[in-house]
Amino acid sequence: MGLLRGSCRPPETVCAVRSLLRHRETLGRLAAVPTQHLQKALTPMTLQLHHVLSDLPGVTGLASLDAILAGERDPEVLAGHRAHRLQATQETIAKALVGDYRREHLFTLRQSLGAYRHYQQLISECDREVQGLLATFESVSDPAVSPLSPATTTHRKPQGNAPRFDLRTELTRILGSDLTQVAGLNVSPGSTLFAELGADLATFPSSKHCASWLGLCPDTRISGGKVLSVQTRHVKHRVAQALRLAAQSLSRSHSALGAFFRRMRATLGAPKAITATAHKLARILYHLLTTREPYAESQLAKHEGMYRKRLESRLYAQARALGFPLVPAAGQSVS
């Protein structure tokens, strides 16, 4: 009858991608169990490989395990499968590969390795299906015309749960804006945002409505003219969770968002600072997806500069009131 407002539900094509990405997330959690079984299988064999390698199912770990199951027992030969970028030396790996190769332990190790590779195959098939669905979406921008800039959030080594295709280029083509240019954001929050809300956020009249729907703004409750509570609503949403994780990663960032997070943490504490920064990220993403404009940090940097000027003026005023001179440190200029 038109008396109720419709819920936020993305189109069916986006819902198909959402179902696959949620299924992939479940497979990623299940794939961690065989990894734990691999470590447990090495313990009774007195093999310390999982203590030497930070990533047991990596290139070195899988090559060594395959050689062990193939019948190789010489520690020096097994250590020869060491990747050239590995920090541990070949001598250290050889010492970690001296163990007791009993039949029952090898059987457990073989089954655990087979289970791990089975889940990795399922994740690869899921990635191919997601890539096929994303190819059916209309292009808003052409990455070939305007090449992508380097992402602001980079990792020193490839992540084990990263997609097997160029998801960043696909999302930029569909959304019309490279979300990885925002400090603290990588491909994972961008894919979560697209899968849960879609490419068009016109459902929300403003960024304030979007942040309120995600539960990232204060929920002021007033009764009889008295404020009872200003805490955020208890909302469990994948996008809000992804934005909170992105906000938490800004603790050591040299960007304007990183400075904002540290300032909020010093004032409000870590939990409230994470929510406040996630709220700012939500409003930034709403602006990028509705205007299709590239991200520019100049506006945020301008506000941070204004805050620094206010802070310096307050410090000089307090120093004058106490009768102390305030002298800048060597190499520091006063703005």
C-alpha cells in the first residue's frame, strides 16, 4: 500500500556476485582447517618446518611436503626446495626437516595436504565464476584509457586469500572509481561494498543515510528532553565490518586519514576512533560512487592543516598565559 519503505536490496545480478563472494569467504575459512591439520601432522614427526616458515602452504612448504610424500628423506635435498626470497637459510630449513617418518604419520600428512589442495581448487573455481559474472556488467570507465595508479595499500608478499584474477581492474571498470586510492582500503573492502550494496548508492538520499544504515553514526535517544544514549546501533553488516578493519589499519598511515584516526584515538579511545574513522570512510566511498570522481586527499589534508594551526595557536596562548616561551624544535617550521 506504499506505507512501508523498501529495504536496500541490490539488483539480481549483484546478488549473484554476493552469493558467490560469501561462499568464497566460507571456503577460505574452511581451507584454514587443513592447514592446521598439516601443522598437527608434522608435530609427531618431529619436523619443525611450520616453525621455520611463516606460511607453511607456500612455495617452499608445498614443495618440501610433496618431496617427503614422494619418498625423499635427505634433509639437505629437501631444503633445496627453498625459495630464493625466503628469509630462513637453507641450513636452518635442513635442521627443521630431520624427523621420524612413520607410515601412519605420512598417511595423515597426505590426507591433510589433499584436503588443503581440494579447498584451493574450489576457491579457484569460485574465482572463475565470479570473474565471468563481473564480465557481464556494463563498463563505467575504461582502465585501458586511464591506467590505474599504484594502490595506496600494498603488501610485501601476495596474500593467500587474494583472488586469482585482477579484481581491482574489474571493480574500477564497474564502479567508475578506483577505491584502492583511499588510504586503508584494498580490493577486499571494495568487493564487499559492491557485493552488498551494488554499484549505485542512489537508494540512500545522502551519505548520512548510508552511514546510519551501516550503524556507523551515533544513535541519539532522547526521552523527556534528556539524552539517554548516544551509542551506535548494534548493526552486524559486512560492509561496516570491512570499513572498521580498514580504519584499524590506519594506525600507522602517514595519510590524512591516518592522522585523523590517531587524533580520534587520543581523544575518544581506540574503539570509538575505529567507528569514527569507518564513518568517514563510508562517506568518502558514498561520494566516490555517486559522483564517479577520482579520490583526492587534498581536501582532507587541508582540514588536517587547519587543525594543526588551531592546535599551535592554542599552545602559544597557553604558553603566554603561563609565562613561558614556546620555541619550535630544530628543523621544524611554524605554519
